[in-house]
Amino acid sequence: MLVLLPPSEGKAAPGGGAPLKPESLSLPGLAEARAAVLDELIELCAADEDKAREVLGLSEGLRGEIAKNAEMRTAGTRPAGEIYTGVLYDALGLATLDAAAMARAEASLLVFSGLWGAVRITDRIPSYRCSMGVKLPGLGALGAHWRAPMASVMPEAAGDGLVLDLRSSAYGSAWKPKGELAERTATVRVLHSQMVDGVEKRSVVSHFNKATKGRLVRDLLTAGANPAGPAQLMETLRDLGYVVEGEPPTRAGKAWSLDVVVMEIH
């Protein structure tokens, strides 16, 4: 099973580890595309703070993120699983997994990134700010920048098992599975169910969507689950206490879309 996660906008403070070693990152087929983004991002942030803030879509209060980007080559690093924070990662709680579940997390989790393309949670990276929605002056839109290199490396990374795609739409733009690989891919939408005047109403949740996805991944890792495909994933999640709905796609070469229905949001 391969689980695709979005990153978090907020990041932990730089670590005390050795500076970035790009050649040590997973998915070496992305090295050239990573170097292009890294070089332009550092140059932009070192040369013109105001322009960098505009390009990165940062508020005045986040101006310090620009200096952090400019110093990425010399900053300390941490495992990506410690760098990414926020609602999904709080609910996932990597630091509190037992050894067996953590080993599964290291093997199965892949975090997409506007800067790195995708990294394993064990890859050591500096803290940074660069979302997939950014359009760099030289490289252009990052979602488009990553499509070709991702298309070359992701089928091998996915192997022959289930792909559980929990990315947001911005990060989904960097790679979409095709053909047979798409048919064993499942995306998840979280719906909040409420009774209003005796009638069930369902709504898409945002903040709590992330928390539910984090708990869902944690539960799969803790249970040692390894469903072979989307249909088996539905059964596994139901066994874990989730209310899950979904049907096979109507056309070949399409991913499954699953709805996880929650009665309470927290």
C-alpha cells in the first residue's frame, strides 16, 4: 500500500541535523526537477523579499519564511515526518506510533511537495515554504513542472498494490495515476452527516477532513492493514469502525472515489 499525503503549510522549526543532502532524498528520478525548484526558490528569496512574498502568496506576518527559504542549503534538517505539522499530521501522530506501525509508515507514506515533488517521511529536509500552487517566474506553475518527472517515477513507487490518495486538489495536479494503476487507486472524501428536521444532510468538511484522514491513516498503520485494492480498503475501514460508501468507477482506467461519513467532527 502506498499512501499519498499533502504537506502542511506550517512547518516545524529547522532541526539541528546536518544540512540538506539532495542526493540522499528518496525517488532519485526527481533530482533534476528538485534542483531546478530549489535553485530558483533560493535565488528569488535571497534577491528580493517583496517579490518573493508576492510569488509565494505570503502575508506580511510571514515575511520571515522568505529568509528561511534563502538559507535552505545551510539550515539544519529533520526527517520530513517531523517537519510537517498541522491538523492531518497531529491526528496521524507519527511520534506516538509503535515500532511496527512506524516501520509501515516509513515504507508506505509519501508526502507531496511543491519544492521536493514527493518525499518519504524519513527524508531529511529543512523547513521551507513553497506550496504546489506557486508559479515561479522562471519555471512557471509547479503543478505543471512536476507532471513529467512524476509520471516517470510514480508507477515504480506505487508498485503493484493499493494507492490511497489523500492529497488535496492542488497536489493532485502534479500526478494523476492512469490505466491499471488508476484502477487500484482510491481517493477519499470526508462528509459530515447531520439530521435536520428529520432529514439527513451531508456536507463536505474542510478542517475536519484533514483530521479524519490523519486518524484513518493512523488506524490503518496501527492495525497492520494492507488491503490489496479499493474494494478491500472499504472492507478494512468498515472493520475499523468507519462508515464508508463507494462504488467501482463506471469506466476503465479511473480511480475509485470513497466517501467516509462522520457523525461528529472533532
